[in-house]
Amino acid sequence: MKRIILIITFILLFVNPARSADQNIDMLNKSGREINVYSKKIVNIEVGDTVFWKSVNPGHNVEFIKGGVPEGVEKFKTTYSKDTKYTFKIPGIYAYWCTPHKSMGMIGFVIVGNDKSNLEAIKKIKFYGKSKKIAENLINSL
Ligand SMILES: [Cu+2]
């Protein structure tokens, strides 16, 4: 009996599926047939989780798009060719792009706390060039 309780306790402690995790995203020059791309275009996380962007190939960064983040979120724009991270404390949808490749499809979304209350604002973002169609498809999939 004691052993069973111990096993159950272990499972509850270490195998909790509701617990979310931090996310790692690579900043790449090439992935499959795509060039200038984040390895994950959409990630779902919980409030308090951190996303790490790894500068696998140089020349990329992360810039939150104006009007594309929940209210109260401050400007975030990182240096090129640097690993970077951000801890998401406010729920909602965050839209970002790589500053030099924003018209080349290098965009991404982070959904925090499954909160999509700012979806209408996200739909109003002006995307450029090749990113327009990609953004449309991603937003439709949210
Ligand atoms: Cu880039």
C-alpha cells in the first residue's frame, strides 16, 4: 500500500499534463523549402512561461508588432544575431516578426493562457509582402 501511494505521488509530481512548458524557437536562414523563418510559427504557453529564441543563423531578431500585443505590454525589439528570451506575464496573443525579414514571411505568434481576446486587433495588423498570406493563414488557424 505504501508503495502504491509512493508511485501515485511520483506520477502526480512529475507527469502533470496540465503543466505547460517554456518553448524554444530557432531563428533560421532556411527550414525545408522556407527561407528566413522561425522554427515554430505559433506556440501556446501559460502565463509566466518563457520563450527562448536561438540565433542559429545570424541576422535575425524578434520585434513585437505595434498593436499586435495585449494592452500593457511594452515594446520589445532585440539585437540581431543574439539569442533572446521573453517571459510572458500578460495573457493574450502576441504577434512578432524579424525586423529585416518582416516582408519575407519571418513572423510568429505566441498565445499566452489560451487568451484570444485581442484577436480583432491582431487581424488589423498590416503585414507586408510575402508575410501577408502567411499571416492570414496563421491567424485563421488560431
Ligand atoms: Cu530574420
